Amino acid sequence: MRSAASTKNMHVLLFIFYSIVLCYALTKIPFFRNSGIRSRVLLFYFGLRVATGCLHNWIAYRYYPNHGDVWTFFTHSFNTRHELFTDFRVFWADNSTLAYLPHNLIEWMHVLFNFFSFDNLYINTLLFSFLALGGIIALFRVFASRFGDDLLSSLCVLLLPSTLFWTTCIHTEGILYPLLGFFLYYLNRLLMSEGPRQPTLSQGPFIRQALLCLFLFILVVFFRPAILVGLLPATLFWILSEKGFFRQPFQRTPQPQANRIFHRRPIPLLLAGATILILLLLIPTVSSRILHTLSTRQLEFQQLTGNSKIYLPVLEPSWGSFGRVLPSALLNGLFQPLPGSGGQHIYAVFSVELLLLWLIIVYSLFRRPHLSSFGITCLLFSFLGMLLIGYIIPFIGSIIRYRSIYLPFLLAPFLHTLRHQRITSNLNKWLKQHLVESLKH
């Protein structure tokens, strides 16, 4: 048997070898090259994600032993591998339950990575970071295509601290965020193609891309069903607005008469859409199923124990209870952890980030921002998702983690409205000069 020192040295050499190979691949794969990001910047960002993921693994091991998903998935993968190769019936019994399939898939991912890493979580993180980077860059390309030269808003996707910290490891957020990026990337391509009649996009490719979007949408919801609360209305609004049902403030080119029918009265149409949604929710069968599902989910969290638990009223399966819990849900989902509230030291870092984010938003609101249809889409997705988190989760640590994928969608639209300010304008000029070559959408 190899000694611990020799095994450690082998892992270090493997980590270096894979890093070199993956960095070389980043400079050659067309999808990354066509992102417009300079090669050295892309390599730096890849290294930053890998380093953040490894730091996350170390913090979880050093300060939170036997807690959290990062090491749990990794250690359970050994049992999964043993069952797979020694007793397939036991393996099938432990992995055939649909409710646990998302978690099982993460363990299977570790089983695959372990063949290449010789059972090392840090090398697994390196390999996963490379695979996930495609979805992150895809999401960046969506923001870049919609926000144009405002690279500062697009960089929210890449560099927000909590988003970076919680999406670099092999757990649900790490998988969900790049999947979301791929879904929005292909949906954006469909919307910009203006349909199958465009000469550059024939009927066959259009249908294939539409089916791919549907598959990615289902995959995102599969890993976290609750994301449907924000993703579905945001997606529908984006599609309708691109087809001319809502006003697009930043569009200067004349619109065909068919696309300008509803531009005169966007507020009544939004109210009409909200009314239709409310009426659907008032249907007893629909509302009862939704209310009971959310109430049950909150009860599951309420029964857990942890040091970061905060006050959250019990959510009963009734509209009255939803109204009573709303103030706490808004406070927890949008503003926790509050500055100076104490708790784990790492919470202070995220509370400062959240405070700065809300200061930017409030400053933008005082300037009466005009949001694009994509900006409203981002806000629908982020606000509804964060509000649901506030309704269900009574733990600060979990709130920070679950909320991390929504923050770029919350900040970027407001930051985009400040693009003509001197400081943001100068930053965008510097970013355009040093970070990108050309943006190909």
C-alpha cells in the first residue's frame, strides 16, 4: 500500500497535470474563445473558481466537520461505488427512488471523477469547475448580449462573492447555476433568431434548439423544483416581451404595427396578467396543492436544528397564513443576515456584500430607472425566488447559499441603469480595454 505522503504527492502531481491540460483546452474550445473574453482573463477566472472551490472544501472540512453537502456527497460516493461493483441489487435499491435522484446523481458524479482523481475531492473540484465553466460563460454571454457594452453588469454573473463561493463546489448550487446559464443561453438564441422563418435559422435547427431549451428547463426544475416559482413567470414574461406584448424602453428602432399593439398600455397588461395568475391560484385544486407543498417544505426545515436558526412563523396551508408570514419572508429572504447580527464570522462577509448590493439598488431607484424587458425578467426571477426562500427556510446559512444564484439577476438590471454615471462609465471603458476582445453572442 502507498504511504500517506506518496499518495499526497501523487494527488499534487495529478492536480498540476490536469490543471495544465484543462487550461490548454480552455484556449482551444471555440465556445470559450467566442465568448470574447481574453484568454489570459479566462484562465485567471478559471483559476479563481478552482481556488474558491478548494477554499470552500477546506473551510467545510476545517470548521464544519460532519456538516453540509460538500464532504457528505464525496464520502457517500465510496459506498455507492462499492455497491455498484459488488452488489448491483443493493445499488439499485439505494438509488432507484426518484425523490433522491438529484442527490444520487451528484454522488455518481463523484464516482466518475474518483476514477480520474484517485479519490481526491480537490481534484474532483478542479474537473467539475471546468465542466461548470461552460454554463457560467453561457450566462455571461446572455448578459453581455442584453446589456451590451455595460460589462460591469455582465460581470455580476462571474464575480459576486456569494455566487462565486457557493457555485464552485460539487453540490446543488454548483450544478444548478451552470444549467441555468445554458438554459438562458439557448433561450436567448431562440428569441434573437425571431423564429424558424429567419433565413439563418431553418425549421429543423429551430425545433432542435426549442427542444433543447425545454430539456434544460426540465433539468433545472428537476434539481430544484422550487425554482419553478420564479423561473416560469420570468421565462413567460421574457418570451412575451420579445414578441412585442410589453414595452421595451431601450429599443429605438421602429417596430412593426403587429409588435406595437400593446406598447401603449404596458401597466394594464401587467395587471391583467397578474389578475389571471391570481385567478388560477384561487382555483381550489391548484391553490391547495401549492399551499400544502410549501407548508410541508417549510415544516421540514423547521424540524431541523442548527446554530443559525432565525425566527420564521409557521406557514399553514392557507392564504391568510401566507399573508401573516409575508413580512418575515421579505426580511429573511431579501435582507438576512443583517449587518452586525452576529453568528458565524463568514456571515459577516455576506452581510457586507448584501448591504452594498442594496445600497446600489436604492441609489438606482432614486434615479427612477427604466428597465429593459430582460431586466424585468431578471427581477421577476430573483425576487420571486428570494421571497420563496424567505417563506420556507429559517436558517441564515441556508438562506445565503440558496439565494446565491439569484443575486446576479437582482443586481445587474439596476447596475445597468447606472451605466452612464462617471464611475461606472470609466469602469466599463477599462473593462472593455483589458478584459474582452470582442463580444460574440
